[in-house]
Amino acid sequence: MNVPAATGSSLPRSVLLMLWLAGATVVVAGLHALSDLLAPIVLALVLTIAVHPARTWLERRGWPRWLQTVTVILLVYVTLVAFTVALVVAVARFAALLPTYQEEFASWLEEIRQWLLSIGVTQEQIEAMLSAFDLGRLAAVTTSLLSGTLGVVSDLVFIVTLLLFLALDGSWLPERLRAAPSDRHAMVEALIGFAHGTRTYLLVSTVFGLIVAVIDTGLLWLLGIPVPLLWGLLAFLTNYIPNIGFVIGVIPPAVLGFLEGGPGLFLAVIAGYSVINVIIQSVIQPKVMGDAVGLSSSLTFLSLVFWAWVFGALGALLAIPLSLLTKALLVDGDPAAAWLQPYLSGGGAEKDEALAGESHRARSGRGLWVRGRGRSPARAEEPPPAGTQEPPPATSS
């Protein structure tokens, strides 16, 4: 007697949805609780992925594996130290510049006081309002905001140690992926796509960060803002934070513009930064980024908000790689969820059609296998073209 197999869950769809939401809430709460541990791990993983092409380049030139690993580790360490030193210099320089404008700041406060008196505001109300405007407090608030960005590399000992082990594992991981079982090819392809998308994101952010930094430096130099090269460097570093990075980068030059030339120069800095970043970071870069890494503009912004809440400042910095990793594990690696890809990715109709084709191939088991593995198992079972069939094997009577 044949017993029919179960074709699905007997639970109502609403109950399944509630269970899914409850499970997702528990997972997110766990990630948030372990953010101090998980966020540096993700940072180390992203840095290791970023420099992996250097290992491939050295391998093609015949370098021994141990020398490849040492070179990659040094490259990551230099990148991390350079990022840290740049942020430390920016914070220290800004904190040192603000006290030199104490007289200008007091003069502006006195002009504001006289204007408020002229429109009928009482002395007590004026003192209550202006008591919050203190240059030392302004310096503390601004430097604390910049220090929050610096905090993404505060746990250097743990990150440096983890990078060492990740670099060692990176020497054999590609071979292990190519040797993975054929029934896991979808997940392997998804992880390879995550690594490729992460490197593409970092490359695009670096290119656009350099463009923004050069333009911002030129603008600040023309406006007469002190140390424009330093604030251009800060604009380059904050470009890795999607959508709101330029807000962090504009604070020091805008404050210095107000102290140097008053509200007019302050508004000029704000307007210049806004125009530059709206055109480059809000129009051009999201389009290029969405086409390159497969995430829509709205999903990119929501990723920033979500991962910043889960992991703090480091979550904002790694919002795109974290979203790519989540997409790889939940969507790209699951043929049953491949239909979601066109709704998550940026691009036009042509890209949607291509993603739909990939979704259909994934559901039918015809996805591409890892490089070097040949055809997928589904392709291997296809019959040969007509006219080329081999005769059936002889059977013994």
C-alpha cells in the first residue's frame, strides 16, 4: 500500500507567518545582543574578502603559499591602521581648531543676544537659550560623533588576531568550495556571489569616495575653510557609510565655516556638500551600486537603518555587505526563494528578465556550478542530442 507523501504544512498560512516573524525577531534580538562580538567578525571577514584578489594575483606569479598569506595579512593590517590613523587625526585636528575660535564664537553669541532683545525676548529667556551654546560642548558633541565612527576599529586586538586566522583559512577555502557536494552547488554559488558583490561594493565606494573627496577638497579650498585636505580625506572615509556618510563628513567643515565666516560661509559649505552629494551619492552612485551588487536603492537605505540598529556604527559601515550575506544565505542559496531576486535587486526591465531567467533555472536545478566543477547535476542527466544516442548495453540472457 502506497502512502502519499505530505505536500505541505497543515498549519494555516497566518500561523506560519506569525511563527516566521517570531523566529526572525528572536534571531535579530540575538544578533543585537551579540553585536560586540559579531560586528568585528564581519569586519574582519569583509577585509579578508577585499584583499583576496591580491592572493590570487600572487598565486598566478608563482609565489609560495606562506608568502601569499604573509603579504595579504600585511596588506589588511596596513589598510586598517591607515583608516584608524586618518580618523584619529581628523578628530584630534578638529578638537584642536575649535578653541582658537573662542573670540569669534563669543562675538556671534553677543550679536544673537542683541537681536533677540530687539524683538522682545526677555533676558531670562535669552540666557536659557544661549546657555546651551558653548564651544566646549559643541566640540565634545562633534568629536563624540566622529569618535563613534572611530569606534568601529576600537577592538583592534581581536580584529587583528581574527584577520590572521582568516587569512590562513583563505589559502585553502576556494579549493574546499570547488570540492563541495554537487547538491550544495546553489549555496556555494551564493557564497561566491556574496564575496564578489562585497568586493564590487568596496570598489565602487572607493572610486566614488575619491571623486567626492577631490571635489569637496576643492570646494573647501575655494571657500577658505582651514585644512581642506583633511576634511576631503574625512569625506572619502565616510563615503563607505551609505546615504548618511556625507552628513558626518560635513559637520567639521560646516562648523569651521560658521566660526570663520559666519552664517553665510556656513550655508555655503552645507549647500556645496549637499549639491555634490545629492548628484553623486544620491543619484549616480546608488544606480551604479544597485546594478553592480544587486540591491535596490530603497533596500540599501533600509539596510543602513536596520544594521545600524543591530550592530551600531559598525553596522552602518557594513550595511551593504551584511545585506549581501543575508541575501546569499536566504535567497540566492535557496532555489525555492529565487523568485524574490527581481524584487530585491536594482536595475531595469532587462536586468529583471535576466534575474527571472536565473530564478527559473535555479528552481529547475539548472544553475551554474562552481568554476572548475563542470556542468550541474541536472545538466549531466540531460539526454544527448537526437542522432547521438549510444546503443543500450547488451544484457545477458
